[in-house]
Amino acid sequence: MNLRVPPVVVFVVFGGAMYLLAKFLPVGDFDFFGKYYLIWLLVVMAFGIGTVALAHFVLAKTTIDPTAPSKATSLVHKGLYRFSRNPMYLAMLLLLLALGLWLGNAFNTLLAAGFVGYMNKFQIAPEEEALQTLFGKEYQRYCGNVRRWF
């Protein structure tokens, strides 16, 4: 398997598209009381989830390179990984949702959904194939017990 586009690049591209959409689309603007509290909540959750998820990989002494899942040396299934198979990608999604709120254009939710669709098809599915090959039934059981996103 050869994943060529690192997820952080995909994240930046979708974030840039959200900015451009909010700047140039003349409809879809919104605002509401408490919006900035929700933005901060999403950002704090994203950084917390992302940091803890990365720490689990470091403690397990396995690769954090999402373009080379076949280099994984162990299956991480403790901590946050008991609830989500992809908490790092979930953290990116939360940041995109926060950005969409900050930009104040409702149509950015479509781009956030597009991020999920892209990641499912072009990043997560190939990763899952590689992990299935590496860890076999253990990974299959894990997938049966833990949801992909949340």
C-alpha cells in the first residue's frame, strides 16, 4: 500500500477550502450566542484527543507515520483507542469544525463532511487493509468492537 498524501496535508487543503468558501460565497453566513465558547471547546477537545492519541503510539513504540501503516509494530487498542480507531483524524475533524464555526459559513459543514468521506476512502480504508494483513484476527476483533470515528 502506498499512501502518498499525508493526512495533515489533506487537513490543510480542506481548511484552506473552508476559508475560501467563507470568503467568497455570498450566502450561508451565521452567528449565534456562545459560538466562541463552542469553538474553544472543540479546539481544546481536538488538542487533547490528538495529544493523547499520539502519546499512545509513542508509548507503544510503533510508527506514527500515517503513510506507512505497514511499519506498525503493535496494535494500539488501549486508552482512547478503546472508543475510536482513529482519534487523530477525529482531532483533525474537530479542528475543521471549529474553523468552520469561526469562519461563520454554514456550508463549511459540507466540507467537513467531505473531509470525513475523503479520509474514509483514501486514508483509513488502505490503513485498515495494511493493519488487517499485519495483525489478522486481532485487528478484525478490534474493528468489530471499536467504531471507526467515534
